[in-house]
Amino acid sequence: MALGEFEYLMLTAAARLGDDAYGAAIRQEIEQVTGRACSLGALYTTLDRLEKKALIKTWMGEATPQRGGRAKRMVRVTAKGARAASSFYDTVIRFSRGVAWASK
Amino acid sequence: MSGAWWAVAHFVAGCLDPEEREAVVGDLEEAGANGFDACRAIVGLACRRLAQGWLHWSPWLALASVAVPAGFLLSFASRWWADQVAIDVFLYVENWTGWYLASPGARGDLIAAGMRACVLCAVLAAWSWTTGAALASASRRAQWSTFIVFGFVVFSATVGTTTSARAPHNAMVLATAFYGTVWPALLRATFVVLPAWFAVRRQRAAPLPWPQAAAVCVGASLLLIRMNAAVGAALTFGSNGALVAPDAGLDGIFGTVDDGHPVSWVVFVLMWPGLAMLASVTRQRVMARRAGP
């Protein structure tokens, strides 16, 4: 299963967050680690795409007061999603061997 | 100012699916986004969703088969009927006396004119409602954009045309700003665009169950058949004879009770949005049954 860079970032962020993975948390994780802005539009359309590929599973979670009583869209990486992310990571590592920026 | 931006953000969020709206607005509130950023984020997501919807064939089909043709027909029918009702309203308002109520004959005429206007408005509303429901059923993701195209066609299709050429004696009344411009726009907004908008919202919240969809389709079709002559006249600018050959009946005299009243084929064309809605709801029902509990 071919992944794009942003899809990989989302899978990795969701895997790292575990049971606390949901839209706002994934967005914050990506922005903190990459230092790049992550738009909600990109986030939610990518979530849909990943779910359609069966790489993640999403469901509506509980509402909290700091969200104005609104529910979260919870995310869990599926086994297929974990394999796809692992394969992407291996490809990047293998392909990067010997290049200047990889040996820094 | 931020409150105003948040209000706009909530309004735009109405275009999103209910669950997505809940999650996205919640995320923005949790992140402490200001109104402008929230608005920008939601508009961005709504635009992406809109663009995504048009990658599928169904919105294009809904646009070509329902939004544009039904918009044209409704535009012409609503303008013709608006002008007809405008003349009645003008005559009664400008010449009002208590005699209209006191005289049994005049009172009967007044009630008949009122009833005719009410039935025409009901036909427009039912026809528009089924059109809106057909648009929403055919393409969930692009329903608002197809609805906007539909609304645009309804208001713009008759621009530059007039009904006065067919009925020159009405030209003086229809040349006034109120009866010529405001009245038709008001009638279209109230009995064409608003019912279609309600139908889109209704189908978006929860698609109509099959029995109700069938009942709406049958009801709208019966109304159209009942108003067959008026529909034909509206769409041919009063020259209904061009579509339906007149039949004088057994006595051979036009205008008597035994005249034939064949149903125009135009009416069956106009049933298309209702049938399209029913077909779409039936398809969803079959798919849900196949998917199982």
C-alpha cells in the first residue's frame, strides 16, 4: 500500500498518541514535530482517505467541556495501517543510505 | 469581531456532515482558535469537501438531469404564474371595495382566485421540494453546490424575457417595480427556492424513508396532473393548444363542461425530479438491505 508523506505523518502521530489519538491531538503532534502548519481541511480529508484504505479506524468519542461539549473523532491505526507505515519507513531508510543528509 | 467570525464559521460548518461538524468545531474550540482562524479552517475544509464531491459522476448527473432542466422549467412556470397572480392581486388591491365581500358572486370569484393562487403555490412548492430532495439524494457531498446552481437557474433563466408579449394588456401592471420585479422574486424565493432548500436540509439530516418518499412523489405528481392545463400554459406562455389538441367534446362547442381535458405530456416530464428522488431512495434502501443489519 503506497503512502504519501502526510499520510505517513498522520499514521505515525496516531500510533504515537495511542488511545488519545483524535483530530486536534494529531494536528498538534504533527505541528510540534514537523514545525509546519497542518490545516484542518488536509487533516480531515486525509483521515477519510486513510479510513477508506482501511489503514485507520475512526469513531465518535466522548465530548469534553473544553471542546464546548462536542465529541471527538477518535482514530486507531489498524494492523494494515501499521504495516503500510512500517513499509514506508523502511523504504525511506533504505533509499536514503549513502546520501549526504542521511549520514549527518 | 471574533464572535461574528465564529458565527460565520458555524454557518459554513452547516455544509459539513453532522459528525464532522461536531469534531471539527470541537477541535477548533479545544485549540482556542480565534473566530477568523476558525472560519478560515472550516471554509478550507468545506471547499475541499466540495471539490471532492465533484470528482464523482453523481453530482454531474444531478446537475444535468435535475438542477438545470428543473430549474429552467420552474423558472418559467413560476414567472408565468407569478404574473397571472400579480394581475389578480393588482385588480383586487387597486379596485378594492366592500362589495367584493358583500356580493355572493364577487365573493365567489374572490375565493376562486385565492384558491387558484394557493393551488399554484402548492404545485410550485411540491415540485421544488421533490427537486431539492432529488439533488440531495443523488449527490450527498455536492448537494449544496448543485442547489446553488439550481437557485441561480431559477432566478436567471427568465432574465430578459417577458410575459407581456403574450398578454399585452398586462404590460402596464407588470412594468411596475413591485409587480414586475419584486413580486416574482418573492414568489420564487418563497415557493421555489425555500422548499428546495428545506428538502436538501431534510435529506441531509436523515434521508426520507421509502414509504414517505413514495407518498411525496405520488402527492407531487397528483398535484401536477390536477394542474395539468396551468402547467402546460405556464411553460408554453399561454399557448397550451400547441401541446394539447383542443377537444370540444360531444356537443362540438369549446368551453362547455364536456370538453376533453387530456393530460399534457409535459406533466410527466415534470414528474422526473420526484421519480429521481424515489429511484435514489430505493437504491439506498436496496444497498442497505444487501449490506445487512
